[in-house]
Amino acid sequence: MRRAEAIAKVIYRRCLVGPYQWQVKHVRWYLEHGTNHFNPSTRYRHWLTVRLLTIALGKERDWIHHLNGPWQRPTGEIGELKLGRRIKRPT
């Protein structure tokens, strides 16, 4: 939850929009510029949090293909991400 709150604060400071007003460009900006100073494994953790946020917002199917990048794997390798099986949602 702390990471999700931090992500929301960074996006709000930059774009003045809250999570329910986010567009894919806001989240993409965060992943590209808000995490570029982190090491690959930390960027991956932020990616996982963003993915949970997109599921909570009901936007995963629409946004998943627009959020490809080096943050999708802990090693920083770039590659296409497939939807595959659904991730476990927190209870």
C-alpha cells in the first residue's frame, strides 16, 4: 500500500490527477521517468504495484500492451509481456 500511495503522489504532483482519472499516459510516464533512477529489481516491484493498480481500476486489459518496457522483469530485459494466467489479487 505504501508503494501505491507513493506512486499516486508522484503522478499527482506531475499531472494533478488522482488514480480514478489516470490515463495510460500517466502510468507510462511514471514507469519511464519516475522509476528511471531505481535499479531493475526495484523498477520491477513498482511495475507489479502498477499492475495491481490497473487491475483495481479495471483497466488491465486495455492498458497492458501500452505498458511494455524494461521494468517488466527483475533483470531489466525488454520483451513482450503476455497476459497468461491471472495474478492473485490481495484480499
